[in-house]
Amino acid sequence: MVGLVAPGMAQVQRLLPANGKIGELVGQQHQHPVVQIDRKLLRLAPGGVILDQNNRFILPVYLPARAEVLYVLDRQGDVTRIVILTPQELARLRQAGAR
């Protein structure tokens, strides 16, 4: 038996890093591995992951010109994860208290 699911019911909130910080990414202006978040030039760590709004892995060359992101830094201050936020995720994070 095949079950049908309404499109709205199939959506699941993705898990966002608890230790992430909200920032504005300015993409496509710097050579890899450098990314700009909130006027700071940061290095994308080796093995660093970038996820788009659909939770797909993307390469640094496909970063949008501007986007609100949640990012995680390692001990050296390199970016280990960038999650490009949907407007709903951004609103939810801000409502919960900006990080």
C-alpha cells in the first residue's frame, strides 16, 4: 500500500549547529579558501562544509552574492561549517535569541 503525504507535512526542520553564529555572508569576492562574513575575512577550514537552503552541499564558487548564514568556527578561528539560512530559519533563530 502506498501512502500519500501532503507537501506541507513532508517538510522537516533541519538540525542547525547549536554552537553556530548568525552572520551575513558576502560571497564571490575572495579567492578560496577565504570567505567574508560580517566584514571579517575568515578562512574556510580544510574539509569545511557549505550547505545551501535545501541542505545540499555546495562548492565555494557557488556561494550567493549575499546571504544570511549560520557558521561554526574551530579552535584556530577557521570556518568549519556554513549553513545558508532560509527566511523562516533566520526568523526562528532571532526569535529564540540571536547568537
